[in-house]
Amino acid sequence: MAIDRSRNLYIAQTALPIPCFFPSVSSVKTNLMPIDYVELLVAAGHSLFLVSAYDIAHCTDDQRPRMDAALTKGKEHDAVILMDSGNYESFWKDDKDWQPDRFHEIAGSSHHHLCFCYDNQQPPSTSESIAEDVVASVIRDQKHALETVVPIVHGDAALLSDAARRTAEQLYPLLLAVPERTLGEGIIERTRTVKRIREALDTLEVYCPLHLLGTGNPLSIIAYALAGADSFDGLEWCQTVVDHQTGRLLHFQQWDLIRDQTEWGRCSGLPYVQSILMHNLYFYRDFMTKLHEAIHRGDIEAFIQQYATKEQVDLLLQASEGGE
């Protein structure tokens, strides 16, 4: 039975149009403190974002009340908050003390709507055992979390589609996540892998939305959305500057070349970095709205041509259809 693609992701009585993008907040490879990003997102009225349990746990004594207040305010104003397990931060900080029990403390006390499971970074070698491991992790974490726990499926790219299907048919999750880096080496291979995962998930009785972890490049978002991915999170919004006309990502110091594209560049009263962040948030909000409309209108080819050459468009369209 063919499964129609959902138009919305339903979380906590909120209908998020999909595809959607969650700006990620992290203490790794960023310019500001996590609390500064969260407070900016909430003050800007941004409707969705991702925060790390690790960063919440490692707030200083003066930052933790601010973080709790910002998350509370965001939730009260209907922002959809994803919580990550914090394994990304613990890996880059080589923090061996970050274990499931510490994640559970945060997942059981801090505001969020969905949280990703404490994922196994060294998954088993078969799709069956991967699914068993993921399901066990979700069940373990759900006993401690305030809200719904979302599975993350790791594994070799060739195993992901079957592992994802096996996981989803046991949990029927609101969302199923896969890290972008595990999809393959290049964007063409990764797009084909997304297509295989989507086809596998579509054998189920209900539509299972697919989330890609660590995907914030606009062209990559288009390619993966074409292939069947539904939601994304990434740090690009706070690590780079996006050119609104081309969707290309630039270094922070190059913002001077394109700052006239938004009011945040022309007359912002905010500091330099915060003005860039608002410039970027404005892009992603508009970009994802237009991508959603193009996909459900069946006009995606015209949309992608705004951000890629004809040769690139042909390659991505072929890959998104599963072609070689």
C-alpha cells in the first residue's frame, strides 16, 4: 500500500509544516555560549530549535536559571523544542563521564517536546541487531524522560534502510532520526541512501517522518527532502552566513558583502554576531516555507534551480529518485 507523504509533523498539539529545520544549539565549534543562542531564538519567536542535554547539564550556576527560564518561555510560546542526548558534545570534549544516567537527569527535568535517545555510536553489524539495540535504548530512556523519546539509527549506509524499517515497525515513532554522516561519503550517495530509507519506511502502515541529524546546508536539505527526508537540524545557522540569493554559506567576516540583503544588516541595533544570526534565521524560515510549498505543489525542480546549476540539478534529481 502506498503511503502519502505527510504535510505536517504533529508535536505537542502543534502542526509543523514539513520539511522543517531545527536550528541546533551547541557548545562545540560555535562563537557564543549555548544560553546566548537559546535566549536569542526564544526572543526572536523562532518556532523550533534543538538544544543539547549535555550543554544544559554543564551550564554554570548563573547560566542554569537563565536556561531553564528560556526553555520555559519557549514552550509557553509554542516553540517546539528537541533535546539531543549530548553525545556530540561529549565526543568532541572527550568526556567519558557523560553516560545515560546523566542524560536521564536532564531529560527528566528540563523542558522539551521530543528528545533523541542516548544513541550507540558503535552500533552492531547487522540491521536486526541495530534495531534491537535502538529499541532497547528508547525503552530505557523513555522511563526517565518527561516527553517522547525519538530513536536514532546508526550503522553502515547499506544497513540503514532495513534497520530503520525494523526499528519503526516496533516503535511507530513520531520521528525517526539518522545522522547525515552515516548516509555515505558524498551528497549523491547520501541522497540515494535517504531514498532507500524512505522507501523502506513507506512499507509500514503509517507515515514515519525521517529526521536527519547534522544537516543545515540549504542545498543538502533540498536534495534530502526530495529523496524523502522530513526534518533536519544543524549548526550552520550559527557557524556561517547564508547568502539569501544563492543559499551558499560564507564565513562570518564575509557578511559585509551581503549584509544589505536584510534589515539585520542594514540597521540592526544588535551586536555583529547576533545580527548575523537573525539574518540567517530569517533565511531558513523563508527557505523552508518555500521548500514545503514547492514539494507539495509538485514544483520542486523549479525551486532547486534557484540554488544549483542545471548539471547539479540533474544529478540531484536522479539521485533523489534512486538512480545511479
